[in-house]
Amino acid sequence: MEDCEWEDFTETPELPLEIIVYILSFLHASDRREASLVCRRWYSASQDLRFQRDVTFCFPASASSLELIRGLGRKSRCSLIISQLDGFSLSRSLLLEVGVCLGPKLESLALPGSSITEASLLALLPRLTSLRRLDLRGLDSLFMSGAFLSREEHRQQVRSALSGLEELDLSDLRYLSDLTFNRLTGCTPRLRRLALAGCHIAFEFDPYRGCPVGTVEDSSALLSLRNLRRLLTEQKSTIVALDLSRTSITPESLRIIAQVPGLVLDELCLHGCKELTDYSVEVLVKHQPSLKKLDISACTELTNRSVEAVAGGLKTLTHLSLSRDWRITEKGLADLLSVSSLRSLDLSECLHISGTEIVKGLTGSVAARAQLETLSLKSCTYIRDLEVFSLTQLLGDTLRELDLTSCVNVTDLSVRSIATYLHRLVVLRLGWCKEVTDWGLLGMVETTKCDPDNETGDKGPKFTRTFGNMGFFKPPRLPFEERPKLVTQNDLQQFKQQAGASLLALNRLQELDLSACDKLTDSSITQVVRYPDLHSLSLSMLPEITDASLASVAWHCRSLTSLALSHCPGISDRGVAQAVPYLQRLQHLYLSCCNNITDRSLFLLVQHCKRLRTLDISRCKNISMTTLELLQSQLPFLENVHYKFIGGADHVLAL
């Protein structure tokens, strides 16, 4: 009998590695990661060079990180983000291991939230001979003494290693000075991108010496405009991107930078530079007409003159951010949308924008107007259904990302037009659009409104009763008090039989935000939110949804890595128990103020969501501190836990 069974058994031949690589090439990165767990051969295929081009490994400094770094030594190239490094022996050993195992293979290194010593970094940098990007943001511990790279032998070692460095991020360095800046940039002769956002740069006056900038050669206390201009002059042939966000740059200083002979910038970021004026933008556009990406968001002095200057002078512009430029109105937007190269436009929090000029600018021929892929109209409260309807028709073939957060006048008509025309949409944000209802998501037309008092219309105040000489009047109903008619089972049956414009048509969605659309219920969430490639979903502040929505989302959206359910009182342990077996890729979960969540949910997370990195259970009064500590000890990747007022007590303040 055993012989017969053995004869019937045939071994399945192994697929060639090239075929497996070809199959994996059709998958998203998260799906490839899952497929790599099948067996050793599939893991080897997932490590093919074509999949490793932009892969970055991010982890905090810990004892277990040493083994991870040794394992990464088998890769041909690598990029790292290591957080929470300090000056103690563990961090020194970790950096030493990076140099030994990954030195010539490391292409990018970032050390956020760290406080390392000069000696630790100087021991590492000479080994990183293939480094292309170095991120030293906020590492004040390196520059506080002013002695970083002060010795010539150290500079020679670092110069030989960083001669090919292309990107240097020195943002938010409080103690960066002319001396330390010159030493470091002297070791990087081929810089293409330089970030100095949030640095203390003296553009016109030296507050320490009480004299204009430039009268003292090299300051040991601050970084000066003269020194920055010197670097731009020396490396004008290579530098194409500059970030001076959140600095005190003045109009005259921007003119000096823009007029550096031979400097041709592709990207310039000036976010939050509040002293800039329309004159600054006009001069910038005149001297840097080749700009492709420009960020002048939160520059609150700018007006429509800046928009007109950009539209008239930057004919190769692809990305423009005007977010929080509150003085900007509709004027000039039609000309801006006539720039055919424009692909991304951010007008969020431009409170005077209604969208009519945007539509006007897009009504020309396809070749003579912008082919927008990203459009943000967040908090543009004058945006209404008519403008959204027109925009969706005009941008249906190109738009990939649309942000209508807090556009309070957007209703179900806009949702239906989005579902009808924007089939290529990848990101959709409708948070705080409080007029959006189940009918809009389902693509159906609500014929009647429910009226709890069986009134057919507003008939004005009604005299209700008399008590003595006192009359009691019932006030008329206000428009915002009206609730939509509830979706019934008959309506859902009709929805399943129709081919209407429901959100189901957006089958490419990877991010969806419906937070604070408080008229949504289980009726639409369970029927519409069914996207196999969805990675991020926010259903926070939807008081009408229950465990049925959570279970349905988990079953149909198994690629989710981020899920927000804060302030959803209908979510309970039962829903979590039904959902988490299908959410094994989940990394970020937000459950604050869900009072029906108890310790049982945390045990379920420990069992099924091993990759969890962020958890918010603030104000969940039925969760104990003991269970939370157990969860923290069992989930190796958990970095951020928000647990204020759990169990009814403020444990954060108690610490």
C-alpha cells in the first residue's frame, strides 16, 4: 500500500528564479514582502536588484538592530534611517557595525531624533565611500562645540569618502556656523541638493557683532548669506535644488541668491518665509526661469501678483505650492492653469478660492493647458458642487490625487461626479465634508428627505399650546438640522442591480479619508469601501458606523497599513475580533475615544498584528495599563503608543 502511494506522488518542478522575479514585478511593494515569506527561493527572487532601487530600512537603535545590520550586509546596496541614537556604547557599536558591514554599500543615511557624538560620526563617515545622501537634520550635538571637522586629517578622510555625495540635509541645526558649514561642504564638491530649512541664517545683519553680514570673514556663531552665496558660486554647475524654508530670508537676500552667475535651479522651497513679497517672486522668476518645482506656501505677504509672475515666467513649472497664502484670490489662476507643464497644484487653505478661474484655465485645448495629476483644495470653503463637477470632467484622464478636506459646501453631487469621471484616482480625501451622505457614496439619488415631524416643508413657526396668557411656538427647522433619508434594504437591493456612479468605480484607490462625514452609516461603508489596493483609510468621527463596517473593511481591504477609527463609539471588541485576522499588514491603528474597546482587543492585536508601529488608544477607559505593557513587550516594531487617560487616568502626567 505504501508503494502505491509513493508511485502516485509526483514532485512539482520548481519555477526558474527569473520567472518568479517576473511574477513579483507585477506586485506592489507590500505584496512582494508577503510573497517573499513563501519560501527561501521566493525570498531570493524578492531581493532582485530591480526591487531594491528605492528601498530604505528604518529602525530605532536597539540591541536587536545589530543583527539586522549584519543581515543587510548581504545586499549589494542599502539605505538606512536609524533613529534614537545617543552617545552611549550601544549606539557607538551600532554605528561601527554600519561602517564595517555596509560601508561601501550604503547609499543613503539619515539619523533623525538622535544625539550622537562627533567621534562616532567621524569614525563612520570615512567608510561610506558610496554615500549619495546624508541627512543630519536636528543633530545639534554635532555642531554645538564648533569643533566638528576642525582637524585637517579628519577633513581629508571625510573628503575622500564623500566626494560623490549629492544630497545634504542640514535642516533645523541651531548651532550651524560659517566655520562648520565651510568644513562640511568643503568635503562635498558635487552637491546637487542642499537643505537648510529652519536654520538660523543671518541674511543682512549679524546680531552677535552688531554689524552688517559680510564684514567678518568666517563667523563661529552663525551662518551668513555671504557664506551661502560663496558655496552656490563654487558649486553652481551641480546644485539644482535648494531648501530655505522657515528662514528669515528677505526680498533682497533672495535676489542675491537668484542672481548668482551660472546658477540654474530646478527646485526651490521657501515654505514659511514670511518676509518675502511679490517683488521677491517677480525677481526670482526673472532670474531663475528654469524652475520646475516651487514651494512658496505659508508666505503670507504674497498676493495675486506672485501668481501672475509665476504664470508668465515659469513655462516649465511642474509642481507649485501656494498653500496658506491667504491673500491670493481667483485672479491669475486661469493663466496659471494655462502652463501646460504643470502637474501638481496645492491651493489648500487659500480661503478666497472658489474654483471658477481654475475651470476657466482648463477649458482650453488639451495641449495648451495643465495636465494636473495632483490637486489640493483643502479648506477652500467657497468650492461648490458646480466647480467640482467641471473639474472632474476636465481632469478625468490625468488626476491621481484630489484633496477636498473641509470643503464644507461639497455634497453628494460632487461625490457622484468624482466616481463617474476620475477612474484613475489613487488618493481621495473628503474629510469634514459634512454634507456627504450614504447616497453619494452609493451613487444613488435621494428623492425625499426624512422628517421626524412628518412635515412636507418649512411652514414657519407653529403655535403649539397655550398656558394662561403664554403661547409656546415651535421654531422652523434650519437647513443644517435636516438629516438625509436613511438607506433601506430595498435601496441596497436597487444599488446592487444598478451600474451607477458609486465610489466602487474608483478601484485604484490607495488612500481614502472620510473622517467627520458624520452622515455616513454602515449602509454605504459596507457596500462601497472594497478596495484591494487600499493602504490608508480614515473613518474617524463617524458616530453611526458599527462593527459591521469594520468587519467589512477588513475583509475587502486586506492591504491596509493605516486605519483610523477614533471617536467611533459603535466600534467594539467584537468588530476588532472579526477584523484583525485579515489585517496582518496593519502598521498604524487609531482607536482613541472608542469606549467599547477593552483589553481583549489588545490581546487580539498581539496575536494578529505583529507589524504594528503606531497605536492610539487615548481615552479608552476600559483598557488597563498592565495589558498595554504586555502589548508593548510583545510587538517588536511598536514605536509610538498614545495612551493618555486610558482607564480614566492620565498615565502620561503620572510619569
